[in-house]
Amino acid sequence: MKNLEELFEHQLKDLYSAENQLIEALPKMVKASHDSKLKKAFEDHLEETKTHKQRVEEICKELSIKPTGEKCKAMEGLIKEAQSMIDEKSDPEVKDAGLIAEAQRVEHYEISGYGTAVRFAKELGHDSIAKKLQKTLDEEYNADQKLDDLAERRLNKKAKA
């Protein structure tokens, strides 16, 4: 990579790969969760993730970038960690608390990635793209907050019992 534009392109491809991997992983988290509100949160985030993928595709099209060709190794690792929790033999309440922890790790990675992409887009003068990326970033923060609320108000207490 020779300049910020190429680094930005790399970041977009990485985010695209991350979203694709997450689209495959979230149904497994839905199935593994026991709490109905947690299942719903994962189902809602799956639909949101599909929108995030489409948004990255639109941005790439606007920039004449092919979004494929990168494999987000960080997301791959985070999903492996989540799969370990899914496979864990534990009480349902403990598993749900663990699934939230794994999902929040994913959210924090996405928040970092989209935050970086927003900054790069602004630096490069891609203001409309920065706004689209900011919308996704805001949605990632919101998803993380929903998981936080579920953990603090409900599931961690159940797991503690």
C-alpha cells in the first residue's frame, strides 16, 4: 500500500469480509442462545449486518472497488472464540452471558473498523461515504449498548445465580 486511498480500500474490503463472516455466524448464536430477548437481539443484528454488507458494497461500487479478495483474520478469530462458547457445555444462563461477551468483542472490533474507515473517508474528502460509514458505526454502537443492557439488567444476574 502506497497511500491512504489504498489503505482505505483495504479497510473496506476487510469490513466487507467481516460482515460476510458475521452473517454466517449469527444464526449459530441465535440457535445457541436460550433467552428469548437475546435470540431477538441476535436476529435483529443479523438483519442489520446484512444492511451493513450492502452499504459497504454500495460504497465500493461508488469508488470502483471490488469488495472481495480480503479475508478478515480478526473476525475469523473472534468467530472461532464465539464457536468455542457455543460448543461449551454449560448452564443455559452462563452460556447466554458468555455469548453476549463474545458478541460484544465482535461489536468492539466492528466499532474500531468503522471508526477508522470514517476517519479515512473524511481525510480523503469522501464526505458522503463518511456519512454512510458513520451510520453503520452508530448502529454498531447501538447494538453493543443493547447487548450491554441485556447483560447488566438480566442475563449476568441469571448466570450468577
